[in-house]
Amino acid sequence: MSDQVTTEDPQRIEDVDVTTEMQRSYVEYAMSVIHSRALPDARDGLKPVQRRILYMMREMGLAPEKGHVKSARVVGEVMGKLHPHGDSAIYDALVRLARDFAMEVPLVDGHGNFGSLDDGPAASRYTEARLTAAAMLLTENLDEDVVDFVPNYDNQLTQPDVLAAPFPNLLINGASGIAVGMATNMAPHNPGEAIAAAVRLLRRPKSTLEELMRVLPGPDLPSGGSIIGLGGIADAYATGRGSFTMRATATIERTTPRRTSIVITELPYMVGPEAVIQKIKDGVNSKKLQGISNVHDLTDRNNGLRLIIDVKTGFSPEAVLASLYRHTPLETNFGVNNVVLVDGRPRTVGLIELLSVYNDHRIAVVRRRSEFRLNKAQERLHLVEGLLIAIVDIDEVIAVIRSSDDTEAARTRLMSVFDLTQAQADYILELRLRRLTKFSQIELETERDDLRQRIEALTALLGDEGLLRDQVAAELEAVAKTLNQPRRTVLVAEDSRTVTADLPLEIADAPTKVLLGAGGRVLRLGDDETLTEAASVDAPEGWAVGDELVWPKRRRNDAVMAAIDARVRGDFGVLTSRGRMLRVSVLSLPAASPNLVQFSAGVPLSSLVTLERGEHALTVCALDDTRPLALATRSGVIKRVQHDVPDKPEWEVIALRDGDEVVWARCADDAAELVLVSAGGQLLHFPASTVRPQGRAAAGMAGIRMPDGDDVVAFAVIDNMRRALVLTIAGDSTALADVVPGSGKITPLSEFPAKGRATGGVRVQRFLRGEDAVLKAWVGEGLPLASGAKGAPVSLPKTLAKRDASGQPLAEPVLAVGLAAD
């Protein structure tokens, strides 16, 4: 097929083959896109539009110390003088240069709404821009003939063909672009690491890829996160093509006392939070994702990215996170395709070649700059030497100039009389007489010496390739000090998906133990193989007065107030001071290692339930324990509740009198011993068999007889009398509990004779002067552990005392007491 094409001569028509014309035109178009639009130059790492934006902003004087100007003004200047394309394309390029989530080192300082990964920027008439310090470095030395300048599109102006680029911008900021038949996609890198690699190759040109990767181990993404598996990075560095896996930074946290959530603080490079949220919603609707109840986006400018993914009760957060990695953009691949322009032609380059091209460019820039400075220094030295000749006989110089008819005659006579060149004579004629003084001669001699030293140094630099490479390396190291920043992306050699992918999604049901700390925090153990060991008590077969107490060196960071057996997917009860039992799921508790229980990682017991005004949570109870629940009240009432657990969230276990409240509770069979301690200093213990089990609606029976105004301060259920100890702390009842330390005493429970229920008991501690009450008491099978302000341990007496002895002064107030278990 052919067509007819007319030339300038309207009478002449030439036949052209359409196929040939289409091929030629398409190739021209493709090369134009490749060379002039889509691919970055390997030397300065910029596409033509980016280079023109930075150059024009430099010409406009938009330095970092100057004020911002409207982006529309910058776009107009670039479009009108250098880049004859649409304003939207120019503005899009300018916006990317200003985005810190796209650029490792932004080159434009944007002011206003430059958009996000999910939203576009405001119009150019609303935003403002100026150059950053890094962009000023890229565009420096352009007036020293360091690069070639080429005509603009209408041959009215000139523009740099490439920038000086004192740092490897392409490696640091990466690039992306789609040309005709090819595309480029390069990852950003840490500035300090990239420059270190360039310097190493400068000083050791034969460095291997392994040696370079010691200083440049992998990309450093502006969004942070982690890179899983380094094999793809090595392939990309070796061949220019490869891929690696980016993964978001996620932690599993207790966002509320009863809720576990996955918190995302860093996303993969160029992945926005809205895309992640939408993918999660789609996955939940399609049943690909399970165990997720809600997603919250709490991202803001002050705290940065924060996505909270709530995990349903009964599901393993680790398994849910692994599923999120597999089915959402929280884990995605980055395909490296290092296609760049080298000598004007597209090439796929590896790390060594990329750094070599950049280093050659910097060597050429420093060489041309040195030649320019050498020529300027030589020209200036020539003029200074002429001035020094003239100053020797300044009067005759003035006389020659005054006696000459015109400038040409004066120039000729000066050259003849003083043996000057034409340049020296012209320079003398253009000077003012005040420059030719005695003081100026001293300045000129100093300047002459400085110029000679500079010329000597520049000549030596240009004559030695090694010195030239050292100069380039030194300048790179100086720039690194300015641009260096901590690494944001964590490199992970092994892929942890092989570990998390096989986790069961739902938490398996297994035996566990629920522990309540003296500080009021509760948690569950996460390993059923060591439950018995974790809850064991370090105590001898029997205590006696005078025994020395030795606490274990390794112990929990908080005393244990209660420990009950439970199932992971079961429930336990929380008893309140109003006599209410509230059902709570064991899965709502954080799991702890049995080898080291950290109660600080637990949740407050009171936060697990909804309490009424004036009500507080006391302890935890096993709902599947068939033994009667023994409890005591502040007024001395004792009760054993028949095992009756209704299928509802809460129920009452005792009918309290007005003004009374429950002190403590624990399951007790008939063989157990019940112990009550009053504020008046009396202790009473009697067999649990003397307390008949009652229904939940019963009010209980008399436990200890006390005078008016006295209260029960402690209640305990003891299975082994010989292993039990009694700790009492006496003090002034009118003083604040956390101010006056008081005195403490530890006594074997076997020292106290048993008396019948509803009697007054026996004295538990002799009061010292200023003491009128037992402020706190504890009875348990093992060593007591006391804690004071902020959970710090408080030293207790180390010798067991008699039952009616007085206490020893304590160093600080005791706020809580529990069992000191290993």
C-alpha cells in the first residue's frame, strides 16, 4: 500500500510506502519517549522534565533560605522556556520530587497539600515550592563549565544536558517510568550506604559485588517496613533485574483490656492505607480472611501511620497476621528493572556498572571544573603580575596614560614601556587609581602567592588520575555527612512465612492457669507443660518460731494473689465486693511465659468487667471447680456457696447486709481450714466442714465475733496448716495507708490455736505505741512478698516471731501482699 505526499513544490508528488513510513515514524516516536521523557539518565538519575524543573527553580533563585513561590509559577516558567508539554505533566513531576514517601531524599520543599498515596495533590495554584538543600547540591557548579549545555526547544535559551550530581541520585531516590517497549523500576537506597558504595568503587575499582554489598546491603525504602529474603536483591545488583518482598511493620498489642489487635505502623513502599483497608474488607466478605472484627485508621500527621486491625476472640493474632500478609498488600513484591540511559541509549545495568557510570561522570565533572578553575586562576595571575609591574613605577604609568591621545595610544605605550601584554594593559586602563596604592601591592602579592599555590594544586590534580579519584571520593564523603540518615527498612535474610503460614487460625483449647498479681493485674499462662512448676510454692514441710526466711533469688516481678486452673477457650469468674460473680473469657487475657511471669504485661482485673459505683473487683474464681466457694465479708460473715454456675454473664453468690462487702473468696472442701484476721488484732481459724454449703441466695452465717467498729481485713483458705504463714502489718488507722510504714510480723499459722466458728479468736500481734489496728494481713502457704509504691518490693522481717509478739518497723508502706512463687 502507498500514499501520495506533497513536498514544498505543490506540483511535485512522491509516492511513499505506508508500512515504511509507519515504521520510521514509530521508531522516532519511541526513541523520543525513551530518550526525552520516560527513562532517567544514569549520571544524575533524572528524567528531562525533572532536570528542567530543578534547573529552572535554581535560575529563579528558589533556594532553601528563600521563601516559597506558587507551584503554578514554576510550572509556567518550565513550560514556557524549557519543556513544551502540558502543565499537568510538569506539575506531576514536581509533586513527586516533593513527596517524602516517594523520594528517599526529596528535591523540592513543598508547602501545602501535595497529596498522599491515597489522594492526589491540590492544584498548582494552591501549593508552593522551593528547592531543598539536596537539590542545591545537584545543581551546583553549573557556571563552571562542568557539563554541556544544549539549546532549548526553540533555540532561544540553553539548558544543561545533565546535572553535576555530587551524589548518586539515581541509586538514592530510585526511578520508575514506562517507555515504548521498555520500562524502568528502581528502588531507593540509604544515602550514606549508596555513597559509601560509590566511594569504595572509586578507591578500589576492582571491588566485587559481594564487597560492595557489605556497605550497600539492600534498598532502604522511605516508608520503612522490612524486606524479606535477600536473594532477589543480589540478583538485581548483579544483572539489573530481580525482585524482593516488602512487608509492613506490624505488632500485636492489647489495645483494650479484653481486645488484642494488630497494629500496622509502616506499609510497603508506595502502598496506601486505604488500599489495605479495602483489601481487608474484600477478604473478610469473601471469607478469605477470618478472625478480623474491625479495622481502624488512626493515621495523622503528628503520630504517622497507625492502622489497627481488631482480632476476634478465639483467633490467634499471629495466624491472622500471617493470613493478612498472604492476602493483602501488607506484603507485596517489588520488581527491579534497572533500565537507564547510558550515553543516550537504554541499557539494563547492575550495581557495579551503575556506580561506574556515575563515578566516571563525577570524575569528568571534577576534571572540567578543575580545568575551568585552573584557566581562571591563570588568567587572574597574569593580570595580577601586570598590576605588580605597574605599581613599581606608578607615577610613570600615570604619566604615560595622561600624555596619550586616546585609549589605543595609551594601551600601545603601556605595552611598549612596561613590557605588558594587551590583556594586562587593558586591565590597568580599566582600574581606578585608588587601587594602585602601597596597600594594594601587599594584597596583590598575597593574591599572587595564593594563585600560584592554587594553580600548582590544580595542575597536579589534573595530571594524576589517582589524585582526581581521591578528590571525587572526598567530596562524596563530605556530601554523605549532610545527607546521611538512619536506615528505615529492616533487611531480613530468612523468610519467616515458613514459620507463620502453618499456624492454626483459631487458638486451640488447652489447660492453662489464670494468675492474679498483687498489683491487681491478671494474665494467663501460655504453656500447659509447666503449669505446675510455675505455680509451685517454695516452702518447707513445716514452719517454727525462730526460723530464718530466705526468699528465692529469682521470682516474679509481682506477688501472686490468686491462681486458678482453667481452659484456654473457657471462662473464669471475677468476684466483686458486692458479692457478684461476673463471667469472663480466658482468651481475653494476655498470655505469659510460665518461666517468667511479668504481671506488668497483664490487664487490670477491674477493666475486665463493668462495675457499679463503689464496687471493686476482688479476685478470680474457677467456674468449673466443683468445691464450694468460701467467702468472708467485712462484718465477719462466712459462707460456703454450693457449686451452681448459671448460664448467664453475672449472678450473686451472697445476700449482703446493707453496708457490708466481701473481703476475699476461694474454693474450699471440708478438709480445708478457714482463717479470718480482724483489724482489732484477732485471728480465728476453724475447719471448713463447720460451715454448711448454702445456695447462692443465702446470707451466710457468723464467722468471727468482733466488737463494734472492728472489721475483717483478711480471709484465707488453707489446705496445709504446717506450711502456712501469717503476715500482719500494724499501724495507726487514722494515718494514710501509703504514708506511714507501720510494723510487720510473720508467724507460723500453726502457732495459733483453733477455736470454734463465731468466736473471738486469739491475738495476732501486740501493738506498739502509736499503733491501734492491723492495717493489712495475709495468710498463705509459702513466703509472702510485699510491694510498695509503683510495685517496688518491700523488705519484710526475716525471722518467724511468736503469735503475740510485736512487729518490726518497716522501711516503707506496704500496699499489697501476695505469694512469692518462683
